[in-house]
Amino acid sequence: MANIAVVGAAGYVGLAYSVSLAAFGHRVIGVDRDPGRIWMLNDGVAPIHEPELPELLQRGLATGLLTFTTDYATAIPPAEFVFICVGTPSTETGAADTSAIVAAATAIARQSKGRTIVVNKSTMPVGSAQFVADILAEHAPSGVTFTVVSNPEFLREGSAIYDIFHPDRIVLGADDLDAAHAVGDLYNTLNAAILITQPRTAEMVKYASNAFLATKISFINEVALICDQLDADVDVVARGMGMDARITPRFLHAGLGFGGSCFPKDVRALAAMARENACDSPLLNAVLDINAGMRSHVIAKVRRRLGTLTGATIGLFGLSFKPETDDIREAPAISLIEELLAQEATVQATDPVANAHIAARFPEVRLAADAYGAAMSADAVILVTEWPAYRSLNLDRIANAMRGRLVVDGRNVLDPGKVASAGLVYEGIGRPRNEGAGTRITVLPEAEPLRAQPRPESVIDSHPLASRGD
Ligand code: UDX
């Protein structure tokens, strides 16, 4: 059992790690400057919508292994490990804002009492391990020493706890191998591959991973736009591509593109790091441009069908950036609403959990309790986020509610044939125009099954100095 402090414990990453590290059997004190959230957490109430989080929070509090405070002087002195989990939002240039990291590192330095390993868990620009080490050294009392280990997170919203317990890999970046192994040992209840490397490389693994996944999405979206023109079916194309074990079918779902707190911010930050270091990043810039273009593409589809958006009523189904979260950061719905309002359309929208966030940001949007309410008297509806409820809509009810007939499926989850059968006009993203044709696809039983990916070794230690022998 280790003593761990988590800085930024009321935020998304910090909270997910606080409850999980306590579930691994460590003693965890979460510290955060938000007193309202700390009060809720000590009361056993999770301030964010995330599966399994409330259960682990309550279990941690009940066992006494997990506590929360706003006071660094309580959290830091007993800690052998301090996890930095503060936010790094985009600045106006697209670069990561590191002010919360500076504040956290300064506070940690002032309160530490002995040898402390600081774990950089937030997504931080390349070079941040050294940056944090310098701040710690500047503010540390005499006799206090720090080692910084970069240990980026790879959590998906909506499955953050699952992802912590089932990581594809744990990445550790450190100049001090003993410190890297000590951090690796915190996860020894997990059966995960561990990659140990230099800090700058570990920091880059995180950015490159997110940028690559975003690239897959923009790639298939560009193919979808071409399919739209050539009357081919991008979903079948993606399926056919994904049957190649080198490609895999994951992150090849065409649609309105990526949003959320990570992909847009991290691709921008990587492009900014390239720019600041006199490197070109034409691919990253294209990934962002294609993503923004998907929103415009859908608006253009609606405008083309309706003739004009001025005075039209448009229903939006789904407002969060993806299902199972109430997070609307960089959600496609935001760009759609802005564009529709700019063109003087009336927007009627609905989401299972994110209505309140949209109401706070766009008071002029009419919010409905469900898709049938959002479709009421609408000239067109757009499926924006593929919540399960929208995959199995009663299409006759939608048709009866609407004034017009156009259904734009921004996530390619509806059956075009069923939409047409309800008397509606279907438009997907890169799906054949041939209304009612559905998707013709045959996979023969004798087709060779996907080749299984070889399992990674349990520990891959790529650090050049790594021949420790233990
Ligand atoms: C992502 C990464 O997956 C995670 O490893 C990282 O640490 C944080 O960013 P998250 O933002 O929670 O996680 O969502 P994810 O499920 O990866 O989806 C990101 C976005 O891409 C969503 O807007 C989703 O709708 C979109 N997406 C995803 C597609 O448009 N097509 C796809 O095929 C996959």
C-alpha cells in the first residue's frame, strides 16, 4: 500500500484515478481547490456522470482509504506519490494552457516533507516533466527532493473506470528508472503491458495516440464525403477496411466528427508544439479542418434540401459530444446550433442528459424532453449524437410530428429503408442516395476470420537504460 495524493481530484481524470487507486488498496487523499465539489465527494456524491464512479467513491470512503480535502497542507506531507491531474485547456493559439500545472507544482513543492515522486498524469506538453521538476526545485524547502515521472492517461469518458482497470498499456517516462518502477508498482494489481521510456517520449506517446485516433476519424470522414459524391456506402467501406487486421474497424465510424475534451484540444496542442518548433504539421491541420468541415457538410445538406434555412425549424437529436456523457465541450451540436441560429433557423433540440448545459449556453434554443418533442413541426431533423434511444426511434411518430420530411443521420445509425418506409427522406453521411435500398452486404461464412492480434508481452521495457534485471 502506498500513500498517494491526487491534485485536481474533483476533475474528471483526478477523480477517476482517486477512486481507482483507493480500489487498488492505496491510501489516497484527493485535493482540489473547488470546495463545493470536495464537500460533495466527502459526502459520497460524484459531481460528474461516469459509470462505476459512485460505487468506487462510496467504497473508498467506507474503507477509509479515500478522503478529499481542499488543504494541500493536509494532503501533500504524508504522500510518497503526488499525481498531478489538473486541466490543460487550449489557449487562443491552440497551445496547452499550463497555468494550473504551475500552480499545482508550486503548492506541492511548498508542502512536501521528504522524498516525493510526482506523477504527471494530465496531458502536458512535451518537456513538461522537466518543466515541473524545475518548478518543484525552485520552491522546495531544503532537504526535500522530487522525482518526476510522466504517466499519461488514456481514459475515455463514459468508460473511464473500465479503462483504468483494463489498460492496453501503461506508459511511464522517467530519467530515474527506480522511480519509474515504483510508479509501475502502483498498478501491479493490473495485468498490463508497461512501456518505460524517457519523459519527452512518454509525453509524445499521449499526443500521438490521440492525434492518430482523430486522424482515423477524419480519414474515414473524408472518404465519406467522396462516397457521398460517388454513391458508395462508407459504412461498408469501413467494414471492408477494418477486416484487414492491420487497420482494425475501430475509430472508422463516419459522421459529424470528433468532439470532447481531448481530441480537438490535443491535436491543436500537438500542431502548436510543431509550429513553435519550426515543424510543419499539414496532416494535423487537415485532421482539424476535415472535422470542422463535417459540421458544415451536414448544414449544407439540410440547406440544399430545404432551399433556405431562414425561418426553417430544425430538430436536433443529441447534444453531448458522444453518448453516455453530459459533456458538451466541442460537441458537434454546438457548431450546428451556432450555424443554424446564424442563418435564422429555429432550433429545437433534445438530449437525455445534456439539455441543461445547452440551455445555459443557448437560451434561444427550444429544448424538448425527447426526440418526438424536438421533431414537432420541424422541417428537418438531424441525429447528432447516437444515444441508444435515437437508434430505435418510432419513425412513424417522428413523421407525424414533423412538418417536413428530411431526416439527416449525422452518425449513420438509422436504417435508411425504415426511415423511407415511414414516408421520410433519409440522408446519411457517405451512404447511398438510393432511398430505401438499405445496405447490401454479404459476408460469406467461409470468409477468413480476422486474424487475432498477438497479445503484448506483460512488460515491455524500452528504456535504453532498462536492464535492471528485476
Ligand atoms: C478520447 C480517447 O479515446 C482517450 O484515450 C483519451 O484519453 C481522451 O480522448 P473521449 O474523448 O472520451 O476519449 O472519447 P472517444 O470515445 O475516444 O471519442 C472521441 C470522439 O470521436 C467522439 O466525439 C466520438 O463521437 C468521435 N468518434 C469516435 C467518431 O466520430 N468516430 C469514431 O469512429 C470514433
